[in-house]
Amino acid sequence: MDPNTNRTLIGGGEGFAIYTAEAHGKHLLILDESTCIGLLSDEDAEGLSGEKILEFASEMERSEHLKKLRYRPISP
């Protein structure tokens, strides 16, 4: 699954960004903390991706999960 092809930035906070995407019938929420990993030494950052991809069966399920997160939305 490659969520990079159609991701949309929806918001973020200090050191992270939140994207949505769709792939193979799944509604994805991508939490990108790679900015924080960039602050680590190469040794400490080894093996860390900085992205967490959450899969949801529906857009509504994804939206409900988003309500639980603290972030600053980006205005369209």
C-alpha cells in the first residue's frame, strides 16, 4: 500500500503533520513525525520511520478517530 500517491495534508502541530489518504479501499490517517526524528543523531534515528499509518474501514470511522487527536487543522 503506497499512501504517498494521494495524501492530503489536513493539519498538524509542533513536530508533526497529519495527512489523509485512500488506498485499496481503506481510509488512511498518516501521522508524520519525521521532523522530530530529524533532531536525533543518526545512531538514535536508525530504524525509525517517523510515520504511523492507521487504516479505517470508512471515512466516518476515520473522522471519529480524528476528533480524539489534538492538532491544528489547516483551513481549505
